[in-house]
Amino acid sequence: MITKEILQEVIVAQREALNKLDLGILREKEKAIKITDSFALLITGIRRCGKSTFLHQILKKQAKSYYLNLEDPRLEGFDLSDFNKVEDLMNELYGKGGIYFFDEIQNIEQWEKFGRYLIDKKEKVIITGSNASILSRELGTKLTGRHLSLELFPFSFREFLNMKKEVPSNKSFEEYLSKGGFPEYLKKENSEILHELLSDVVMKDVAVRFGIKNTNILNKIAVYLISNVGKEFSYNSIKKMLEIKSVQSVIDYISYFENSYLIFTIPRFSYSYRQQQVNPKKVYSIDNGFSYVNSVSFSKDKGKMLENAVFLSLRRKHKAIFYFQEEGECDFVIKEKEKITKAIQVCYDLTSQNKDREINGLLEALKKFNLKEGLILTYNQEDNFRLKDKNIKVIPVWKWLFDL
């Protein structure tokens, strides 16, 4: 429980700090913002991807608004009952009828009860959090059908160009490929920012939240995963490699990292859900710059860096992403409304040695899912192949990203 005096001090101080924030560049997701009463808008994403700045951009457009960041250390001991004081104070300080903005709300147990209370009063509410599935579970108890969701990622290639005031080209993409899209890192180019981000996710989002004492193992798993993007893994292989006692612990740890947006895993495509669970998965990192700074091996494999950049762009728009593997392999197949609609191969450089393998893997996926056209995304090659009744476009990733 927090005293009313301390709460007022924090609310006023946070509001002043927020008003001093650089508004930054407008995010592409800004167009998707819909603020309505009777629904909470939930914005999730990894730490430092720009959620607070995004909130500030939205807040600036409102005639009246309230803001509270619940990760503020001065709010240590804040509990559910304190929300009522917050509501009273905000009305006293700024008048009634504003939009409520709550940053990192997942730190407060049973926060969803207060969220439902505001929604039932027809208030407009925007909530941010750094953990996807935990928020979803909490929402399921009190806010089923009463929330809209939006995911925020580090900068896309377009947003990167906007920030850097550069034009789309192979040169600007080369910079994006290695530096990624975390706004603060792009401004300061201080590797410590991304080192601290890894530590924050491991410690705050996973170890503290789930009561895990062996943070050394957590860190090893995190670094292994962000270092091995685009590669198959099994829970059992990680258990043996890192000498972890239980496979279930590995499953849990990876799930926690995925829920914190540190990594993403995709299954091998199968019409059988059970088979999807049994088959090895592939892993991708939240950001190329993040993996580049926190892993030695990642920076040495430009093909995997390219594949990770493509995955992230796909993941911004799609959640049902698979890799395809039968006789050959196709990097990504996209499922929309229970149907595979796209097949995409990523190859840094098409050569005489790998051309047949890359094309045949894509062709196999096209035939399997009865698709007429597929993509091969490369670093800087452009071509077109017509094979039987299938069309294969070869496009540089930077052109594909800019035209999305």
C-alpha cells in the first residue's frame, strides 16, 4: 500500500518526465490505434522497443489523459487497493474524462480487476506490458472480449530509415542488418544498452517473476538461443548440452523467454498438431542488433542475420509461421485462415552450388500447398524463374522490406 502523498508525487513527476521525452519518429503501428470505451487497448512488446515513447505520442494527441508507470521503484509495495487512490488523484489533478495510460501494469497482481472496473464505467484505457502470454492469461479471467491487442517491435526497416533520414538501398540495409532497430541503441550506439536489456529480461521478466534462482543457466539458454537463429533445436538437446536436470525446466525457460519477446520459436509444418509439438523447432531473435552485441557467433553468419531480419518482418504481420521440411526445406510458410498462402526461401547469395537446393526446396513447398508463386529473398540479387507452372521471384531483402 502506498500513501496518497507519495502517489501524487510520483504521478506528477512521471507526467513531467513524460512531457520532456523526445516524441521520436511516428511508428507504423500508430495507424492501427483505436481507442474506444468498453475496451482496453493492450500494447505488448519487449523492453526498450519504444512502448513508452509510443504511449507519449498517443497521449500528446489527447485533450485529457492520465499516465502511470508501475515499474517506478518509488511504487514498491503498490497493490490493487492503490488503484482507487490513483483514480481519485488523477481526477483531482487533471479533471475527469481523460484516457488512462498504464505502463508495465503486469507488475501489479490482480490489476485486471481494476481494468475491468474502468471499462465497465465506459472509461478509455491503454495498457502496456512486456510479457505476452501472462497478460493474456490475466486478461482471460476478467477482460475476455473486452480488450484489443497490439504488438510493438523494435524499428522496422522503414522506421529505421525514417530515424536515420536515409533512403532505401543496399548500403542502408547493411547498417540495419547489423544494428537492428532498438531506438535507444541506434541513437547512442552503446553496446551496454543491449547488454543491460538481456540482463533485464533474464532477471526481471523471468528470474524474479517466476522465482528462478539459477540465473546462470537462464543466461546460458538465452545466449544460446539468440546465437542460433534459424537453426533447429529440441528441448532434450538443450537439456543435455547445458546439463539441466529436467526437460520440463527447459520447456518452461524457453516459454518464459518467448513470452518476454526475447525470442520466437516456429514449428515444422504438419497438419497434425501433435506432430508439430514433437518435431524440432527453429528459433529467431527479437532483433539483429541485440543478437549481434550479445553473441559472438551470430555476427559471423550473415545468412542467418538475413533470415532473422526476414522472420521479424513476417512476424510483425503474421503469427502462424512455420518452416517446411520433407525431401527439401523451405524457410517460411505462412498460414492465414487455415490455409498456407505464402512460401518464402531466404538465401544470402544464390550460387551454382546452392541454387538447385534452394529452388527445389521452395518448389516442393509450392506444390505441397498448391501455390502458384514463391519468393527467394537474397542480400542483393534480383531474378525471376518460371518452372513448369510455378513462378519464382528473386528479390533483395531491402527492396522487399521497403515495399511491404
